[in-house]
Amino acid sequence: MAEESMEMISFGIVAAAGQARSMAMEAIKTAREGDIEAARKMLEESREAGLAAHDEQTKLLSREAGGDHVPVDILLVHSQDHLMTAMLCQDLAEEIINLYETKADK
């Protein structure tokens, strides 16, 4: 795998994960404002954006498992950090939206 290619993959993961995280945070804000339905839609869009990053990660893992060593540099580590943070943010956003929904129902 060419170094430039790895660089582009890493930047792609960072970009998609960053979009996913931002959308998850926006979903929390929307739920806080009382629009649970819109918040859930935003969270679903966040998950779709995160899926693009996750797909790239899976491709790298598959290559490594297939014997094609993937060189690990700081940019790839950074991209994985962004992806993990986005996924955690989505999970927490789902719980927070549920809490806002429960609060609104009472």
C-alpha cells in the first residue's frame, strides 16, 4: 500500500469521523431543545457518516489479516482516535436523547 494512499485513507477516516461526531453533538443539542424526532434523525445521519470511516478501518484490518502489512504512523493512529471518539459520542448521544425523551414524557 503506497504511503500517499495510506495518508489519504487516514485523512478520509478523520474527516468522516469528525462529521459523525459533530452530527452526534448536534443531535444532543436538538434533543435538549425538545425535538426528539429530529435528534434521532440526526443521530442516524451521524451513524451513516461514521460508517464510511468504519468501512475504511475494516478494509485496513482485512488487509492486515490477509498478510498485507499496513504501516502504522501517527496519522493513522490519529484517525483511529477520531473514529473511536465519534463512536463513543454516538453511543452517549443515544443515551442522552433517551433521557431527554423520558424527561419530556413526564
